[in-house]
Amino acid sequence: MAFTLEDLPIRDDLRGQSPYGAPQKHVSVQLNVNENTHPVPQDVADDIVSSIRQALASVNRYPDREFTELRESLAGYLGHDLTAAQIWAANGSNEVIQQLLQAFGGPGRSVLGFPPTYSMHSIIASGTGTRWIAAERDAEFRISPETAVAAVREHQPDVVFLCGPNNPTGTPLELATIEAVYDATDGIVMVDEAYAEFMPPGQPTALTLLPGRERLVVSRTMSKAFAFAGARVGYMAAHPAVVDALRLVRLPYHLSVLTQVAAVAALRHAPEMLAMVDDIRGQRDRMVRELRDMGYSPHETWSNFVLFGGVANPAAAFESLLEQDVIVRDLGIPNHLRVSAGTEAETTAFLDAMRRVTREQPPVRLRA
């Protein structure tokens, strides 16, 4: 008999678990993992390559383990009077979240979340031995202050994860909910703002709540709006004491010098890198309109993707789109699919393919 994972002395709480991962299929229109499908502008890419070339001259030495220049650049980008002492970064926001649970979660502790939400929240909880507690959302995937506080009071978690805009639904998160949760717990409150740049212009973010809230953490990423998913740069803003806590659990020199200089170079071009955000919002809103015209039920979204209901058979629709060289995401939410906003051409390809799916499988009406 073949030797398998189950034959290893793996931790009991990891047995039967499945690793994270969307299907990786090579198709022409990839709209399944909420990437920014626009390429990095050529002049920005040239500056990044130049910075990496210079850094290679000293790559025989360990990088700055405090990634000082990157933290200063991120603080400048975020604004809100933040300083480098309040910034932390890692290899994607997933590693930031992992370090938070290593420091504030772990065996005998718990983290509260509100599914459907980013699936890595519960997976990272499992990996760090932190008990995951799933609380209910309100209608249309929202979380009112009353609903959130009731869950916190019932479960008394050590950490609370909120996601705004929420992944995979795109749902806005009210600042009042964050404030209410913070006031209801003595633990860490982490707000995952991976899609903050796609919110309507002028909308306040959780960064505005940081002053006076020493246990509040706001997580961000360069993967989405900055089209930097392959570079793996996530970061957070919090009180300096929280940053000190993460120093206790981070691996030595966890950010390579090449990652650091590439991110700093990209941040030098922030306005140019973010210029594509308006176009992405436009394609997102176009998908909402046209999917609604087809008879589907797209949910309100402040992100770079659309979750839409009314799909008669999501698995069959997924396969039909795949046959047309378009990949979206089947998240297992009944009668729903999720699609990322792409370029105008990619969005057109998806919508044309979806019209063909609709002719084969007419939308179904969802129960209120």
C-alpha cells in the first residue's frame, strides 16, 4: 500500500484538512482569484528592476530585518499621521495574520470570524492551534453592530477577525461595527482591508479608528490595487506595542532584500500604480449591471469582484465558462459564483460567455 499523509504522525487537529487553493488552470481569461489583471506599467517595472539590480550587489548579506525604508514608505502611503513604528510587513497579508495569531492566539485561545469570509482566516487559525469560532451574519452578508457584539459577548474570543470589504461577498463593513466590537472585547480586533482601495472614493477606512485603540489592527496588501500579487507583500497598521509583539514570533529576516526594494520602488509610483483602480471599479460596476440584466442577483460590492446569485447549477456553469476559456470561482455558496473584475476585454469575454451559459441554464429566483 502507498504511504500517505494519513500514515504520518501529523497533529490530530490537522487530519482530514484540505490545503487552501483555488483551481490553477491556464486559460485566457483568469478571473477567479481577485488579482489585478492589469500589468505593472513599464516605467514602474523598469524602476523596480533597477532597484533589484542595485540590491543584488549586497545580496550576500542579510537584509534589514526591520525593513525600515519599506515601513517608512508604507506609512507615507497610508497617511493618517501614521509612523513607521506603527507599520509591520510580511510575505503577503496571510503571513501578517499568521504572526498575529502566533502572538495573540494559539492553543487554549480562540478567534471569532463571520463566514462566509476569507477562507485563510480559519485555515491560519487551524495552523496556529487557535480555535476558530464561526458567527452568523445578517441578511445580505452584512454585520450590524448588534449582531457582532452579541457574538463577541457569547463567545468571549481572544481575537476577532472582521473583513471589510468582505471577501468573498464584497460587502461593506460599517465603522460602527468595528467600534462596537472593539468596545465589547479586551482582545485583539483585526480588520482585513485587502480591498480598501476599491471602496467608493472618500469612504473612511478602519485606519481612521486607530487613534486611542491600542488593540486594533488594520491589515492591507499590495497584491490587489498595486498589481503586486506575485511579489507577496502584505502589511498592517497598529499601535507600536502590537508591532513589538510580532517581533517575538517572526522568523529572522523574513522579508528578503529583493522584496523590500521592489515594494519601495512600487510605492514611489503609487499614483501611477493606483490609476488602474478607477478602470477596475468601472468594469466591476459594468458586470453588476449586465449580470442583473441577465436575471442574476449580484450583491453590493466595494471590492474588485462580484458575487452573484441565481445560478441554477454553479458547478455546471463553472465548467461551461471553463470550456469557453474563462475561469471564475465556485465557492460552494449555493446558487452563487464569484468573478473578479478584469480589463475591459476580459470583462467582455466573461459577460459574453455568461450569456451563453444563461441560454443553457436560465437563472433561478433566490428565496428572500
